[in-house]
Amino acid sequence: MICHAVIPLKPLARAKSRLADLLTPEERQALVRSMFLRVLGTLVPLRGSLLAEVWVISRDPEVQNLATLHGARVIYDQAEDLNGALAQAHATLEDLGAPAMLVIPADVPLLSAADVAAMLDLLAQTDVVLVPDRHGQGTNALAMHLPCRLPFLFGSESAAQHQAAAAALGLRCQILTSPTLGLDVDDAASLGVYRGMEQSSTP
């Protein structure tokens, strides 16, 4: 299957507000920029094999420039929130005739090509694939065939909400757990894991 990946990202100045007690605004922006580039660096090389295209939806000019510089295509975010932005991206891909959509947040820096392959392998057997966060509560990635009526419900307890919505629509939903994709950096513990990874990878 050839799938289109979508990375949504709010303006850097507003990103990771939950880390405000730990990081300055400049540090938060640098953190998000670093994670975003890691996600791009994993997904863009998969074009032509696992992925047809990589898209970034954002209204931030710096994010758009980074996306273009690293080989992704850009959708200007006209929505007011994450779920609205993903609905906009969904409509764009449907209009292009894309067969499937993979949603990958910008704050999952341990994402690997194996994670993408595992999601797409499962998607070949079902309607929707969901990767929960390490707590089993949030949604860290979502894949679906297009067109799809499943609403985007990212936010608190979104894993259960996405599963319930899929069941209500008669869609088969498979759950994939991943220790790498399951890590999203949004608190002191996950920030420590990410910083430790960065230090271990520095020559």
C-alpha cells in the first residue's frame, strides 16, 4: 500500500505549553523543532517505498520552511485546533485521490521506519490502525483508508474515543503498541528519556 503521511504542527511559539514549568519559551521551541526534524528525517526517506508523500500541515512560516527544506509538502493550516487541521488534511488527500492516510504527531521523536511498516502491514488487514501513547490513553499515531468517516478526536483519552467512534461506524480498528512510537514528549519523565537519547547519540 502507498500511503500519505501527515504531520500536524501548531505554531512553535504555542507548542508544548505543558512543559512551561520546566522549559523557557525558547527552550520549548528548540525542543519541538528538534523533534519535528527527527520525525521528518524518519518519514521523508520512506517516500517511494512505504509512503507516497509526506505532508506537514501548519500555519507557522518557520515550520513550513523547514518542511519544504527537508522534502515534505506543506498544507497551510486554516483550522483552529489539531482535529480541525487533520480534517482539513483529510479532505485535501481525498481530493487528491490518496488511498490511505497516516497521522504522525511532531512530538514522537523515537519513531522508526519499522513503526511505519508495522502500521501499514496492519492497515492492509483492517480499516483503522491506532497506536496509543505509553499510558494507553492518548493517540500517538493513526492510520486509515480513504475515504474514511472516522472523526479526529485527538486530546484527553483519545485512544478510547477513537476506538468507540470506529466501532459506532462499523469500522474495524486494530491497536498497535510500540515502545518507540508510544513515547510523546509532554512531561518531565518523557523529556528526560528524549534528552538521554539525544546525549547517547551525540558523538
